[in-house]
Amino acid sequence: MMTQRLRIVTWNLEHPKPKSWKKTPAVLDQIQTINADVWILTETNNLAVDLSKQGYFKFSSIEYQDKRLEQNAYTTIWSRIQAPTEMLTTFDPILAVCIKVNLQGYNLLIYGTIITWHGDRGIDGKSKNWEEHYRSIEQHGNDWEHLVKTNSDCKLITVGDFNQARDGSRWYGTQKGITLLTQELKRNNLVCLTDEVKPKERHNIDHICVSYELQPYCQVGFWENISDSNVTMSDHNGVFVDVELQA
């Protein structure tokens, strides 16, 4: 029986700049080294990190301008999967991106996003610490449910910056937030593969979650946020999953 391996990666790039002479080149070198089929980049810039020349197709959240820098995006999916791919509508086109990939024998929803951080004050500017984080978890759970119900032939892979360490360290996040996310994952038949990822320099808050049925075919890895040449590429490490799909 033949198998097809897909490497899917998420990495928060901490707003890279096109003219950076040190950080952005190090990021691009790391991207080449990891050699993924699908990149889900958060807090990115689609001009600084443009993978189109490497054969990737771009599926981006709504781009915005900040401090005269254009083509910023909270989430961009870069895919080089040679299969019919459709971009689906998510609950928040500023934060979340979802693509449907029609592989032979497997239809996948690949969903990239940011679950908001502790200091988000909300639309009215009055929300307390973590309040919007909890709300964001529930919104994401409802979105996953909607997408799976309307694409019942698909398995879901949801990844991104979830703004919580799930390794028991309490390094970032609250027990309430961890419990809420665990409940939403369980409700949507998802399992988090990256709870126990433990980088040396920091704790992991970027996660990869998959439909239960995919878990036996997944292997997880990560890399540090500091390069081999001692360049701080981001304030986040990266994580990836290799999925072995049997044709």
C-alpha cells in the first residue's frame, strides 16, 4: 500500500520586515530547511515572506497596513499540495484561514488561526485580561463545528498561535483557557498533538490539532526560535506534523 507524507507547519513570525538584513533571511533559510508542504504563518508579512517562487500558493487572511508597511497578515497559508484546493469562509477573515484540499482518498480541511492573547481589550476596550481569549476559543470551536458539518467528507487539521502553553507549566495561559480549549477540541473530535512540545528557550504556545482518525498517522516535531547561527528568528518556536496518508 502506497503512502503520501504531508508535512504541515505553523510558526508565528513576529511581524517580519522585507528589508530586514538579519532576521528575515534567517527565517527564509529555516523555511527552506524544514521543507514543508503546507506552511501556516501567523503574524507574518506576505512581502517579506513570499513563498510563491518556491512553488507555493497563497491563501491569506485580510492584509493590512501598519506603520507604512503593507501586506501584513495575521494568518497566511502557503500550500504546494498538487491537488484541487478551495479557500473556505471562516468566522473571522482577519484572523482565520481555511482551505479544503481534495486528495485522492483523503479530503482535508486545513485551518490556520490566532486565538487571541490575554491583553485583547475587545471592541469596546473594556475587556479584562483573558476575557477575549476565552471568547475566541468558543468562537473557534463553533467555526470548526460549522466547517466540519458543511464538509462532512473532510478531516480537520487546525493549527496556529493558540496563546496558551498546554504542558502543565502555567508559563502562559490560564487553567480556564486550557480547559475551554480542551472541551472545544473534544466536542469537535479533535486531539492536540503538541501539548508536550518543550523547546529549550521558551514554552510552546503554537499548536497542531487533528481529527481523532488522523492521530495514529501523525508524528510531531519542532525547532527553536534561535537559529544555529544564533539569530533570534521570532519570539515563537515552530512546530510541524508529518501525516502519513495511505493511498
